[in-house]
Amino acid sequence: KKIFKMRRSGDDGMLRIPPFYYIHVMDRNENTRRLEVGPRIFVKKDHEEVIEGPTQMIRLVPLHYCVIANPIAKKEGKPVMTPFNEVKLLHGREEIRRSEDYTDPFPLYPGESMVGSVAKYTIVNPNQAIVMTAIQDFLDESTSTERHAGDEWILKGPMTYKSILEAKIVKKVDAIIIKEGFALKLRAKRDTVDSRGVKRRAGEEWLIKESGSYLPSVDEEHVSLVRGLILTDKKALHLRAIHNFTDSYGKDRKAGEEWLVTLNDAEMHIRDVHEELVGEVKVTSLNNRQFCVVMDPYDPTTGLNKFGTKVLKKGEASFFLKPGEKLESGIQHIQVLGEEDALLLQAKEDFTDGKTVRKAGEKWMIQGPREYIPPIEVKILENRKSIPLDENEGIYVRDMHTGEVRMITGSTYLLKTTETLWEKELSQEVEELLAIQASGSAFATAKVDAKGNYVYQSEKKRGYKRDKTRVVTFKAPHNSAVQLFNYKTKESRVIFGPEMVLLGPYEEITVLHISGKIPKEEKVLKNLALLLGPDFMTDMCVVETSDHAKLALKLSYSWHFIVNKEDKASSQKIFSIHDFVGDCCKAMASRIRGAVSGVTFDSFHKHSSEIIQNAVFKRDAEGNIKPLVFKTNNLCVTSVDIQGVEPTDADTRKSLEKSVNLSIDITAKAVEAKADHEANLLQQAHKGERERDRIKDMAEAEKHRIKLIKLEAESSAVRTTGKATADARAKAEASKIKGEAEVKQAELMIKAEEIKAHNELQILKQKYDSEVMQKEQMDELEIETQRKLAEIEAEKFQKTMDSLGKETIVAMSKAGPEAQAKLLKGLGLKGYMIMDSNNPLNLFTAAQGMMGKKEQKEQKANQLSLFPTLHLKKK
């Protein structure tokens, strides 16, 4: 919008210029320009022209500046004029005018222009800096530094930056905050000296680990913040040196060297620029039931790994695997062996096992119960267990020294050091038949494929897999036989069922391929057991009569084997022909065809059974049929049954069908006529019966009607007399019931008194009986006690006398008199007596009183030694 406009007062040359505005005037005569500043009214002359304005003056508020292009030249603060009375301009230059120098608004002289707009000074806050670059060479008065065009430097805050023409601001940067647990990774853009005074080459990297704020210099490039890695007692760091350097723990590292940093070194590790993190190492912890083998262990004395060696470590322990170390087979558990367990061991190298010297390659076995940790020189070949075997179970064991294979059955067996389990291989046929028996089938049947070949298809038991080290078992069915052949002894044996067949290590089962289907075809059935019968087989054979009538006969033969199970030759004979069914059917068909070829069709049709019986069997003198026995394998055929006869010739079949149809029509018509006659007869009989029943029912109804009339008459008579009769009867019944109740109550009271008296009598009787019994038992106990005490005293006395002996007793009896006699003799007295008139004294008693204390003590000691038990009891 045009704020000010030229206003004319009578002419067109008057212009009002407001305060702080200016205009530029062009003098056309002199071709010069001048500045006119308001407030004033400018009167334009004819040769003058206002080329700019009115324009507002430039105002610089505090902390602002502007850049003026082509500024005027000044001398002592005043504009310099040209000879043409114009302000002299400094063309191609710029001037910065700041607010502190231009507190008042100022105009622009003709030729001056403002670059951009009024700008504010750049405020640099704390933790901030501006990157400066020199546009031209100049002397930086703030630092007294000579700057060259292209130089870069930073100015750190807090400060207010006043722009200069010789340099420009490239960018403002913020300080990088380094938190605890972090480090700042820097890279030198060019050769420089870092904040620590360390010389850095271009491309070199280093870390600033001190927490706080950091402002990189212009020669430093911020790469990234490196997070510190926390170390625990369960985690360590695996590091690798990229270059030769000294790590943060003061250790010299060579390029390619690897080491661990654990919690013992520091709680947190910040990876240096010369370090490469290979990975984190988890602590290896072993409990008291574990151990491990460390391969290529680290030697702390040399700082190198001992390659090719091993160290066994047992729990309880916790440790970190050093670089280059690894566990052989991981953490292993202590081998706990039960009573039925054993370990087969082998020495990897020569070593001493306790007091035993083991050679490399030597094998031995240890048995439980015990715990075992294998040394590093020992390899566990096999963990063995005792194999419990029933009577019908077994295993194949091979001796590795002799190569002999034997069968172990019926006991718990633990393999020896030189023994191993042997796998018995069977043919594919036998494997399939064993699987079929496991699925519940008796034998395998064959089907014909697209090429006409027989293929045995059977649904094996799902998940069935034979353990080849176990003895092969086969359940021989009832009344069957299984043949086994020993390839080592070249002998065979036959086992009769029901029996569990156990195959020896060198034995094979004979597989039977038997004919099947109707007519018989070879190798249709496959089985391991030969059924002995009795059973039957069905076959179809084509015969031709003498008049060339061809017939297909469906025959069934009843058979069984004649075998003596105790005779080895007889047992082997039944297996002389593998396909006894096919051989028997061929022989029977041959005989029947020969017999039928000599008779006509009519004769055979009438006497077919007799002809076939005579063709197959012979008769004895009485005309009875004798069974047919095949001497090759003792197969006995006892009977032949004709199940069907069918002509194979088309003409014969048509004529036979025509006669059969005619016979069927005649029979059908006869049956139909007979049925019609019987239906008519039955209909007439039923009609007469219905009429007779109707008359009978009418007579019965009349009888019942008469009976009903009589009952109605009786009921009316009863109705009139019934009430009186009922009352009388009720009173009589009530009196009767009352009397009977009183009588019954009296009887019950008498019975209760009897029961009460009887019970009291029983109680008194039981009381007296118990008292008598108690008295008797007490007396018996007293008697028994006295008797046993007497026996004990007698036995004690007897034992005492026996222990003293006869001579001791005699000596004891003589001891008193002899002592008294010796006393008197020692006194020189033959005898003496002291008495008064009232109490005479015995001589011997007085002698005893005169004995010394010494003799009395000796006597008492002798008595104690002779009767210690009695003396103690007395006490």
C-alpha cells in the first residue's frame, strides 16, 4: 500500500515527506542524485525527478544489525562528496551498521542498498558453539590470530556474536552430553591437537569417557556414543586388540591378542576404539554333581594357551572360559552307577590308574554301585546295563577275541569287557513274516500286480521294529511245526507248537510257499509254520467224460499229517515237500480226471460221488474206504466232498439249462395248483368256524344276562339288611379285638418278668463263677510260686554244696571244736568252767568268748569268701 502520496497544492511539484522518511531526487540538468530527508515539503523543479520514495528510514533496535552494499565513503564521520556534488560510494564493498552505532533511524543514500533485512545478533547459549569460516584473510582481534580465507574455528558460548564481513557462520552446534556409562567416540578430520593436548593424525579415533558436556572442535568429527557394557558375576567380555595399544587398565595389548574383562577388573567396561568385541562369555557353573574338561587351557604365567592339552574341572565351581579355551562335550554329569550298571572304558594314553598302569588303547570295565568321573586320559566307550532275560528271551553276544557268537537266555546278564551285542540279520521274507505275526495275522497272502507277478502285501504292525541284538522269537501255533536249520552244524530241527521258538545265532527258519486260491495257484500263501491239520483244502479241476462233456468240479479234501513227534526222521519228513497243498491237489486232480474219462455224462451225473471216491481212495475187504497217504511227506487225505459241478461246454450248458428250466416250470405249476386247492379248503373251514363261534357267543351272552338279573335282585336285598348287619358285626369285632389285646398285654408282662428274673439269675451266677475262678487262679498262682521258690532254694543249696565240695563242708564243721581245743592247749588247760549259782556256762561257749579278735576276723573273711552271694542277699 502506498502510505504517502504526493499532494499538489495548485501545481504538480509539491511533495510532503513525513518524519523518518526520505526520497532520492534526480537532477536532469547535472545528471546527479541527492537525498532529501523529512519532515519537510519538497517542491520539485522542472529539471528534477523523484526516483525513489518516500521510503521509511532503517531502524536498528538494540542487538540488531544490517549489511549495506556500496556504502558511502566517510571522513571524520561525514560523507565525502565528489566534484559533481554527489556522495562518494565505495562500490563493491559492504558495511555492517550496528544498533549501538546507529541509535537513530538512518536513510540510504542514492546507490546504497541493504543486503537482506535487519538481522539480530547471534546468541550463543551455554553448551553451544558456532562454527566460523574465514571469507578473506584478516586479523582476528578477539584472539589476535591471523585468519586466512578458508580457515574454520569455533566460538563457544555463552556469548553474543557480532557478525563481521571477513567471516561467516557455517552452523551452530550443540554440546554433546556424555552420560554416566557412555563415552564419546571422535575422529580427527585433519592433523590436530585434541582437548587433552594429545596430537592426533587425520582419521585417528579416540574416546572421551568423562561424563558431562563436550563441544568437538572443527577438526574433530563426532562418530557415535559408545555405551558401556555392564559386567556381572555371570557375564564377561571377550575382547580382541585391533592395534597395539595400552588398555584402560594399564596393560599393553598386541594386535590380535584376545582377553577377558570380568567383574574383578571393572563393574562396567567401555570398549576402546582399538578393541573389538568378540562376544559375551557366560559363566560356567558346576554343581557338586557335574564336571567338565577344558581343552587348550590358558596358562596365566605365560599368558598363552597350552594347545593340545586338557584340564579336568570338578564342581562345585564357577569360572569363565578364557579366549581359546573350549569345553569337550560341554558340562557333563557324574556317572552314577547302580548295581546293574557298568562302564566300558578305554585309555587314550598311558597313565597310572591308582596302582594300575594302563596302556594306550587298553579296555576295562567298572561296575556299580559307585560314582565315577573319567580322567582326561580315559574315554567312555559304552554305558552298559545288566539285561534281564526271561526263559523265552535272550540276546546274541559276540566275543571280540575269538569271534564266537552265543545265545544267552533265562538270566540277567552283563556284557564282559571283551563282549559286545551281535546283530542277527534275517532275510526280507522272514522279517516280513515276523512283522505280520506281531500284527496278529497268521500268514502273508499274495496279490497279482499289473505285470502278472505275485506281490505279498500285508499291513505291518505300526511302529514295529525288531531289535536285532535280541534273540529272534516266533510263536509256533497249536498243532503246527516249525523247521530250523543250523548253518554251522549243517543240521535241522523241528519244533512242534504250541511253543516259543528261539533262533540260535546260526539258525534260520524255513519259509513255506503254499498254493492258494481256487483253482490252486503256486506261491499264494507264505508262512513260517506248517499246520498239521486236520483241515480241508478246496480246488477246482476240469474233467471230460467219455462222451466229451467237459465239467468243472469244485472239490474239498479233508487232510492231516501223520507224524511221530518223538521220531526225528518222521518230523523232518513232513517238510520234504514245501508246497504240500499244490502237490496234493495235482495228484488228486490227476486221479479224478482218469476216472471220469471212462464214464458218460449221464452216468457221472447219477453216480458222481461214488466215481470220485473210488478214483481217490481204495477199499478194504469189507468195502470200507481207506485214507490216502502220501508217503513222501506223510500227508493223509481222509475224504473228498463235491461242492459243485458246472459244465464248461456252451452246448452242454444250454441243454442242461433248458432241462432244468422245464423241470422248474413243471414243478412251479404243480405247486401253484396245490396251493390253490389248499387255499379254497382253508377258506371254507374258516367260514364254518366263524358261524359256529357266532352262535356260541350269543348263547354265552344270554347266560350272562340272566346272571346279571339275579345279582341285581340280591344286591337290592342286601342293601336293605346290610346296614344293621354291619353295625352288629363291627361292635362284636371291637369287643373281640379289645379282649385279645388285654390278654396279649398280660402275657407280655408275664414274659417280661420271666426275662428280668432270668437275667438277674444269670448275672449272679456269672458273678459267683468269676469269683470262684479268680480264687482258684490265685491259689494256683500261689502254689506255683511257692513250688518254684522251693525249687530255686533247693537248686541253690545243691549248687552251693556242689561248689563247696564234701571236704570243705567237713573242714568247716571241724573248725570250731578244733580251735577251741587248740586254745585250751595253748593256755595249758585241759578244761575250765566259769559259773555262778544261777547261770552255768558251757565250756566251748566260754572258749569262743575268749578267742581273740584276730581269729574272729579271719573266720568272718573265710565265711564271706565262701558265701558271697548269700551274704549280699542277706544285706
